Amino acid sequence: MSIGILEQRRIEAAFARGLYEEMAAELGAERARAILSRAIVRLAKESAAAMAAESPEGPSLDHFIALQERWTRDDALRIEVVDRTETSYGFNVTRCRYSEMYRQMGLAELGAVLSCNRDGAFCEGYDPRLKLTRTQTLMGGATHCDFRYEVEP
């Protein structure tokens, strides 16, 4: 079994910190954050396309939901499902160890760029018909993250 996404993100964050600090020193924090954000969005789309290709029937909401185990492994996320239909899936994240990890690493200000930033981009790369609506995150100080996925016709 491969490592969980939480451990993968820890390794990536340690590396990204060094790159970000060097870019910020050279280009300024705002520009460095924008470059890092673009790179992470691109990588999220590529990763999602590869995961979609794993499904023998092609991308589907059921397969997408089955992939969630990779993100929740090692108690990385605690979720409460609030909606599940043929075309929608909604859940709240009540604990996010990704957010906790970034804070412990001294990267709270980059946590959203390193993780939350990926979620919508992941949908685009997985299946352009899959749309995410999220109005709040634990990373941003809310009581929970509200993930609402909808498959457009």
C-alpha cells in the first residue's frame, strides 16, 4: 500500500517551504505565493487525470468517492456525509490533520495554497463535469469545511 496523502503532503510541504522562501526572497512573497499556487493547481489536475484513468469505466461520482480513502487515511480527515445522490455528494470536514500539520510546521499561511487550493483543480482534472462548491474551511478558521460536489449533465 502506498503512503497516505497526509504523509505525502508533509513531505511536499517541507520541500515547498524551501522553494517558497527562496522565491519570496528574490521575487517577493505575493509573487512567490502566486507561482507556488499555479504549480500546485497544475499538479492537482495532472494527479486527478491519472486517478480518473484508474477507473475501468472512466471517471464517475462513485469512483471519485471511492478515492476519498486516500485523503482520509491515517485519520487525516474526519468527515460527516450530508448528501449523496446520483449526481451530488456533500460532506463536512470536522477535523483536518492537514491544517494541523501545516500549523505545526510553521506553514499556516501557506496551508491553503498547499492543500485547499488543490480541491477545485482536482475536480477539473478528474472530470470537467464535476464541480466543487465550498464556502468555508478549517484552514481559514471556520468550524468545518463544507465540500459540496455536483456532477453537471
